[in-house]
Amino acid sequence: MARRFVPRGMTLIEVLIATALTLMIMLALAQGFKTTSQSISSGRARLTSSDQLRSISTLLRSDLQGLTVSTTVHPQSSKSPNGYFVYYDGPLSDATAMLFNYVPTGVEIEDKLSASRWSDVDDVMMFTAKARDGQWFYGRVPLALMKIHSGDTASITFQDWATDVTIASEYAEIAWFMRPLNEVGMLNNPDSQKSNNTDYSYSPSSTPVNDVIPVVDLTGDNIPDPDGMPDRVALCRRVMLIRPDLDVSISKLSAVPDDEQLIAAPLPVDLNNADSFRYQMRFAYQRTDLSVRKHWDAANSRFVLKANSLADLQQPENRFAHYCLPFNANQASLPILALTSEANSNGNYLAMTNLVMSGVNPSNDRGFFPSAFCRTNLVSTGNSTYTVQHTQEEIVASNVVGFDIRGYDSTAVQLYTPGVDGLYGSLTDAAAPLAQKLAAAGETGYDDLIVGPSDPGYAVMLKSGEVIAASTGAFVDLSWGFRVRNQLTNATRSTYGLAPSGSIWGSALSGYEPFSVGVVVDSMIRSGKYSTTFLVHQPTFDTFSDYYESDGNRQSIGRSENGLVPYGATPVVSTTADWGIDGLDNPGIYDFDDDNDMSVDNDTEKNGVIDEQAERDTSPPYRYAMPAIQIKMRVQDATAGTLQELSMVHSLQGN
């Protein structure tokens, strides 16, 4: 007879095994869903970042396509005023920015890698532009200024100063720059209203509160504070309308509130306080979207606003965020950019930026555009009282970790460097003679690389002594020679077997004189962008103007003999001004003032050449007519952990 089957239950061990297998399957499914979700999120983040980069680049390209000047004319002629183009290369670079948040020991490797998200973040670009047809520039100004323009001053009330109206213009002065944000992702607080609106002895602070880099740690990366860099820097765009037809000067003192912030007036200056010059125009910048300049009203002994034209903006002193440093009762520096004072803070910013200053280490004007120059709104809180708020309207994007501008240097030499295998081309011996390396470098099918002056490997190759030229012409940081030299442990250019006259160091934008060892190019000194007297070092490409060569005022070694006349000083009659156009053979300007008294010394003899370049008072910072710029923008999605970069090139010699 067949045996009857009797079913039985699972043993405890079998149940545990089945449960474990089920959990493993569920865990695998969950991990799969997580990976899929992360991939989708990362993909969406990349798409969002790509759209953001395209949007920013489209806006920037649209601005640049309206550029009113061409570098085919350099410097610009004051007889054909067309505005200007300026590009300032801050001390940070693509190679050094990552070092600011880098801690070599004591943190996780992820924290070290997170520092590499930074690119160059302290470059500035400013220019005048013409809007596309039917797409004019728009901005806001206080209603009171429009009433002043129309002559209706009798009806102006406090509310008219606090109320903005919209105006338009076909031309504008545009500035693109980076600005650090505070711990909540906003611009630092602007100046508050003075405490007593009737206290006429009150004067606003020369240095606004908190107008330096806010050192914060939003990511919780355990990097010691202060580390010299914030965790969030915003890309900003400021548009100031060019409307020379508007008369916004307050012609009468009666019935005008004694509140420079309310009426957007330039502030008084103090010869003993450089900050009073640096921040003199901050309320005008905060309160109006007009391109304006200060003007000394001698009849009433005060400063008033004047609206700029393209001709006015050819002169650097009339541009946004420019000012002159006082030297004595008559003399002042040629115009420089008004930057913040991060050099006074402790941490990596001071130490690292000193590496590119070539011995001139400014105590000020080394950093970013002040937040005090950004747009504000006045919110009325009662009769003649108000609070001040930043509009944040300059901010284009707050997740930008790189805005690197480079100029095309047609004479810059790029070098070969061996790839991962450490060998050039088909060579098998790293100790092969240099002649064999020269022949093998760059062979097709091998991993040799090419590095330019702004790449970290450039200094490595110079130090190795294997200087193998690959090509000529590259986009470089301005005054790249200082940065590379300091990567060579502050060596002179003749170190490592490189002759001073070598083509490598004497390129158009290296910042060095081609035939001198360690001498700064004299055009930087003549333009006022490099000065041991004022402790200024601002590598700047500027279309400049020949206005100074016929203004009846003597400029020399970056200093103006009548530099304080625009501030109310008494003019001094010069007997040595404008030597470059007087039809005579005069001594050269550059080195005839060894005793620093702005008087003609006898150590430079005439050479029989009339009105040569050496006789001119000033010069563009770089005499080289830079043909194009390259702009690299990098954005970060911290949540998705993605970085994306976009590069664009724009010609400066015609659109």
C-alpha cells in the first residue's frame, strides 16, 4: 500500500533563512530605487545647471554684443568718444582658489575635495553697451531727481525721495562681478539711516559696517574659521543707464534734506581718510540706476551729481566704482577700482593673494566690489524716517563658484608636458637627452599634454628645466608672470636657466618688461594700476583714453599733479604737462622722477625724437590691443553634488 503524505511546517532555521533572503531582496530593491532616484535627481540637476549656464551666457553675450568700443583703437581717442571696456583680474586664479578652503590634515578626504569646487571668483568686467533694437535698458531713480530735472523743485517732498520711478535708455554702463553673501545667502546689510534726522553735525561712516567678506560655514565642513573664503559667492550684474540729457544736480541748498543717503548725494571727503574717497559715491550707487559722477559745486562748496555721457565715461574717474587716492593737498593717484579690504583680515585670503602681488601688497582695494555699491530701497517708516534694504536685484545667480576671465595673449608660449606615463611621446627613458625630448614631445598617439601660463603645470615645467614650446597664443590671466614666478618660490625670471629676454616671460600680458629682470611693465605704472607709493596693484586691461595727454594737467608715475581739483582743490599751473603732444623733444616721463617729487630730474636725456611714446603722461595699463576674452563660468548644485562649467569667447575687435 502507498504511504500517506503528511505535510509539515518549516523549521525555525528555514524561516530565518527565508526572512533573511526576503530582506536582502528588499534591500537590493531599495538600493536600486535609491540609485535610480539619485541618478534622476543628478540628471535633473545637470539639466537645471545647464539651463542656468546657458541663460547666464546668453545674457552676458547679449551685453557684450552691444559693446560700444573696439580694441583696434588703443587707447581710445577723446575726439571720438565711444565709452570704454575694462577687465580686472583679481589675485585669485583657477589654480589657487581651491587652496582657500583646503586643510591638509584633520578632515575627511571629502572635505579636502570639496575645496576644489572653487575656480577664480574675483575677476571684474565693466563696459558700455548699446541695447538691441526694441530692447532698451531700464532702471529706477528717485522721483525727486526727475522733478529736479524738470525744474519742479518747489513741490518736492520726503516721499518723492523715497519713491522710485522707471526710466529707459539705449545705452548703459554694465558691470559683471562676484560678491560674497552672508550666512543667510544675502548681501551684507547696507548703511542704516542716521539716528537723528535733524542732527546736521552727523556724517555717515567712511567705511560701511560689514563691507568685507563674511566668513561663514554653511556646509558644515569643519574647516577652521576664518578660512578666508565664504561658502557662497554670487555672480552679479549692475546696469546703470547713460542719460546725459538728465540734469539731476541739486542747484539750491534750500529745502533740501541734510541726508546724503536720502538724496543720493556724494559724501564729503577727508584727505587723511582714504575710505572717505573710496566710499564717497556709495549712496548715489545705492539709490539710482543712472551712470553718474561727482561734480564739485564751487559756488556752494559741495558735491553734486552729474549724469555721464559716453565721452565722460572714457575718463576712468567718472566710471562706476572708481576713485582716486589722495597724496597731498593737490596730488592724487590716477583712478583705480574701489574694492573692499579683505587683505586686512586673517586667514588664507591675505596669505595666498600676497603670492601674486610681486612685493606690492595693498592693505586695501584687494577683494571684491563693496556691497555698499549695490542697489537699495528706502522703506518709509513715518514722517522723514525710513529703513534701508538691499534689493538683491544685482544677483544673477548665487550658486556660482567660478567666474574666470582671461585675455588672449598672441605671444604667450604654451609648453609640452609628459602625460601620465611621465615620458614624452615614444620615449622609454625619462633620462633621455633634452634633444630627444624636443623631438618626441607631442608625437601623435601618445598622452603628452599642453599647458599654458595660467595652468598649474606651467610653473612645474619651468622649474624642471624642460622648456619645450608647443605653440604660441593662449588665453591667460593678466600679469600671469607674477603668479608663475611666485609658484617658483619667488624666484627671479632668470632662475632655472631662463634668460630675461626670453620670449616666455616677455609676452604681451605677462606683466613684465620683455628685456628686464623682474621689472613691472611701465605701462602699468603710468596708468596708476601699479604703484609702490599708493600700494596699488590692480592688473587691468582698459581701453583707456588719450584725454590725459591734452588736459593741461601733468600726470606721472600714476599720480596726477592736479588730482584733487575735482574735489575742490585749487588748480596748479604746470609747466611740464602734456609733453607728448607739444611738438618738442622732451625727456622721457617714466624715469625722470627718481626723487618722487614730481619735478623733472636730469638723469634722462633727450634723444632727438619728437613726441615719442616715452614723453606721454600716461598709458593704457597694457599697450597690447587685446583682441578677445574668454569667460569661464562654473555653477554648483550642492544638494545633488554636481558641478558644471561653460566657456565662451568674445571678440573685442568687432561683433
